[in-house]
Amino acid sequence: MATAYDAILVVSFGGPEGIDDVMPFLENVLRGRNVPRERMLGVAKHYELFGGVSPINGQNRKLIAALQQLLETKGPQLPIYFGNRNWHPLLADTLSKMRDDGVQKALAFVTSAYSSYSSCRQYLEDIERARAAVGADAPRVEKLRAFYNHPGFIEANVANIRGALARVPEERRMMAQLVFTAHSIPESMAQRCDYEVQLRETSKLIAAALGSEKWQLVFQSRSGSPAQPWLGPDVCDYLRELHAAGTIGIRDVVVAPIGFVSDHMEIIYDLDTEAMGLCRELGVNMIRAGTAGADPAFIEMIRELILERTNPETPKRALGAQGPRESVCQPGCCNFGVR
């Protein structure tokens, strides 16, 4: 199959893989932001609870291994490189290696399904910053499209939620409350992108596939000044409201982090630790569904996104009324707004 691309670049957020990595990692994440050091040390304690290891790099390596095997079997046969925004392997180092290997033009799969400054535009900026660091002979990099409504992404999440629901006692399963979560962002950012609209579309598509009408989209992991409005409701606030209203007759809640494609600290601490602890206090059975990870449907989706760009005859699949996102981000889309 003829292609104008030499390689695939998997781009992710990055995470520490040991205690000594935690503070340098957080300093990378928060560089240029007015975040008090006390806040940084508080977040560091979350990582210390888990030996300083975030699961995100490990999950991305599993994704890359599964994708490499699929491309070798079904094509296109392109090498895969891995680069992170905030921790090793860092983007600039990966792009330097790609240049040395003779790569001239690559397709980037960014491990975020949605469109916003922090989940799309910032990745583009970081890629260009890394290219500038490498120099004039750095590979050109083009990002694959947002995939929040792609059948493969929906299928992977539906399968994970079905698995979570199967852990609810059968006689209570129909009453289980389904709670979709995503990372909160400032309202000023949300007003300049389709992030919230896309999340609601993903939620509707998953709920429809499950035949469920008992669902709610909530947010998690907000940070920044309390005076700045962020998207809500917060997952823990919502769980408290459900309990206070007596809505959890409903004794069971399935929490599905559809805003993420792999586990990391915002999931294993904010959901598996904080939200799970709150539910134990409230006497609610909370089950957390898995992320898309290396689900076969999700890996096949990545291959399809690659084929869309390498083979013009490949149809662009999407569920729902919104249709597929454009292949190339428009200049100025998903700008931050007021910081």
C-alpha cells in the first residue's frame, strides 16, 4: 500500500515510573504555571501511595505492542515510536531518534479522544516545540483525528462497562446507576471547543448501546484557583447528592472514566481511592469500569484512523449525528481562552 508516511508516533501525557521521578515529572507538568509548591507536594503524595509509579506508560507500551502486531499482520507496515509530553520517553528525544532512523513524515496518534486545548491543541504545540528543539531536519508530524464517536472506541467502552455491570448482583443490575467521568477543564476553555458536547455524545452512544437510561456525565480531577469556574458536577459531589436524595436505591454505581483511554493517577487516586472510599462511607457498592487500553476494538480503531490518511478509499466511520471529526485541525481551534 502506497503511503506518504514513514512511521506512527504514539503521543501521550507521560507519568513517573518510580519515586525519584515524581517531583521532576510534576515540575515538567506545572512549568510556567502559578501553582503553589504546597499544591505540588500534595499531588506528589498521591503518587507516593503507589510507589511513585503511574500506570500510564505501561498501558501505552501494551497499546503499542498490540498495534505493532496488528500493523505487521494487516498493514500498513509502519514502525511505531513513543513520545510523551511530560516524562520519558520525551517527545524531543523520540523525534531525534526518528530523524536518525531516517523518518521524514509521521502520523501521530494522541491518546485523547476529545477536542480541547489540553487534549488536542496543547499536544500540537508540544510536538512543534519538540521539532524545533530537534532542528530543521526533524520529521514532520500530522495528528490523527479525534475519535470520541468512532465505533471502535464506543465498542471498547461498552465491553468494559458490561464487564463492570456483570459484577453487580443480578437482582440489582437493572437499578445500577451509570456514571461517566472525564477530566474537568475551566469553563473558559470549554467555551472555545467541543469538549463537553463530544463527551455528552459519547455518553449517549455508550448508554444507547447498553440500553441504559440511568446515566449521568460528571467531571473529576479539577485543579487551579477555586475562584475559576470549571466544568461540573464533580464526581464525589454527585455521589453525595445521589445518596442525600435517596436516589441510590440504587445500591450500586458503575463509574466509567470515558474521558480517558488509559489508567493513570487521576483514575487510580481520584476514582479508585477517593470516590471508592466515599462510596464505602455511604454504603454504596461502586464498581469502576476499565478504560479502552489495549482492547482489540480500540486497537483496530487506531489502524482505521491510520488507513484514513494513508488510503483515501478508507471510509471515515463515526456513530451518532455529529459525524467524523475533520482529519486536520483548523488553525486556532481549541485555543485556551482566558488563563
